[in-house]
Amino acid sequence: MKLLLALNAFKGTLTASEASTIIHELFTRELPSVQVKTQDIADGGDGTCALLIDALGIEKVPCLSLNALGKPVAGFYGWEEHTKTAYLDVSTCSGLSTLANEERNPRIASTYGTGILVQAAISRGAEKIVLGLGGSASIDLGIGILQALGYQFLDAQGRELSSFSADILKKCKHIQGPIRVPRLSFLCLADVTSCFFGEDGAIPVFGPQKGLKYSEMDVFTQEAHSFIDLLSSKSRKKVSDQPGFGAAGGIAYGLSYFFPLQLEVGATYFFEKVGMLEKIKNADFILTGEGKYDSQSKHGKGSHILLRLARQEGKKIGLISSGKEGKEDFDFLLQLPEVDLANLNAKKIATKNLSKVLSKAIAKGVFTPKGYTRI
């Protein structure tokens, strides 16, 4: 029997690679008759381009940068010489993972560190940037990236607002473009389908995760509307809010005023690049997983896109996840206990839970021709 193991990251505990290693070792020890092929997956969330760099064998270029609050951090981007394309993730330098919980503050957090990576890629000759949007710490509409590319944001007195300035959306009254705008296009990979504005948008849904207080939301939304008007005035373009602009604090929304930009569902792009459909065809069954499969997972998350591809090819597919929402969608669900992410031993607990749940499923005969059915 051939098993395709295609896991997403178990957010806050285990990376896709770590979870895959645990599961692969379990099968080798407890059910060696199953041939396990592994393809970690991503959907535009944290580390999507990092996984692509590894999967495609793209050159990984180290680059010193700054995190979401301006502290030094080691960054990198992937470089594909023949297409002059750089692959990079917002989460690498400007992500929530670069900050402690008490440091989260979207009124200061900036994408400037991501802009440093973009500028480094331009110096290398980049003409196209593939940008994974997931995991950002900011709601700056891409201001930080634009600053790194030479755009200046000025206050009412015409003074330049520095990177990581507090309340830059509120204070910015003028925008000055660079003398020479880089010849560059962006392909942005989103793991959510929400617009920037609206009750399901970047501010009410993702703002609290980034440290925005509920009492600040209305004011922050007004400031964002005013800033969008300013971008439109400066660029002499009108850009309508659209699905996907809610990802990463509106980065794609802001960049689209000054650069050619294409927005894609991250999972679809990732699966095409790694040849996922062919891997599914060559498998007898598929096992996927993520931290918690829920209603949001059906709007562009990797496990749900994979489910659709498996159904298209008539293949059985199971899910490892906390929560019960995947039970009706997949052929079976291996339910993980919830883990308190604030616990310092969360990773160790998640590892133990994953091993225990999978060992139990193997013992029950779930991964056999007769047992691989809904449980």
C-alpha cells in the first residue's frame, strides 16, 4: 500500500516537517508494509515559500534584515536565476513568530524587514517576487515594503515618517515616490479569501491575533480607509477591495497601487509547483493534517484543497487535526487533543499526542485495505 503523507504545519506546535518525521518513523516501526511518500504542504501561510525553496531545489540566499519591530533578524529568499524570480515569505522577517506575545502591536509593526529582502533580490536582478503572505505581524498595507523600495510617507508638515513609526496610517498625509521605481511584479500567495475591509476582514478577524484591542478597531478601520484614499490619489488608480486582500494586513492591497500584482490561492499555486496531482495519482490513499481544521479551512487552506484533488481522482483521504469539523468531509478523522499554546512544553505535548493518536489508529487497522474507511 502506498501512502502519501501531505501535512500542513500544526500551527504553534509542530512544523509540517517535524510532524511528517514523527509519522514516517511510526509507520516504519509499526506498519512497515505501508510505503510512505512525504510531501509537506503549504497554502500561503507561514513558511510557504520556504517549503517551495526546498521542494524545488531553489538557491537559498541568506540576508540580514529586521523583524516586525525593527530588531535584527536573519532572513533569506529563494533565487531562480533563469526566471529572475525571488521567493520569500512575509513571516520570515515580519511575522508574528519573530515577536514575543507581549511585543505584538500592529500600530508599530511593519513589513520593512520583508522589504529589505525584496530590495536585496532586486539587487540580484529580480524582476518578479513570489510572496507568501501568511503569518504577518502587521496591518500596514505594505507600507514597510514600499519604504524599503524608496517610497516616502510624510506627515502633515512634510516630514518623513521613519520605518516602525507608531500610528503611521494615521499620521501619513503625503506620499512621495522614488526617482526610479523598480521594474518589478508581485505574485502574492494568500491562505485566506477575506477582503481587507468588512466584518470578515483583516482588522476584525486578524487584528486581535496581532495585538489590536477591540476598542481600537473602529478608529483603526477609519485610518485605513483614509490611507487607501491617499494611495489612490498618489497613484491615480482606483483599486477595489477583493478576496485575498485581507491576508497579511493588506500587503497585496497596498502594493497593487504601484506595482503589477497577481493574487493567487496559495495552496493551488503550491500544489501545481510541486506536482501534487501526480503524487496523488500514484498513491493508494492520502493522509493530511493541520493544527485545527475548521470553517476557515474551507476557504483556501491546504488540507481542503488537497481533499478536493483527492476526490477528483477518486482517492481516499484522512485528516489529523484537533476539533471535529473535518469528520464529515474526510474519509476519517484522527482527532488530536487541544494543546495550550501558552504552555512552555506545548511542542513536547503535541509530539506525544500525535504519536499516541496515530499508534492507536495503526493498531486498529485503519491503514489497511479493509480498515481504511470512515471511523
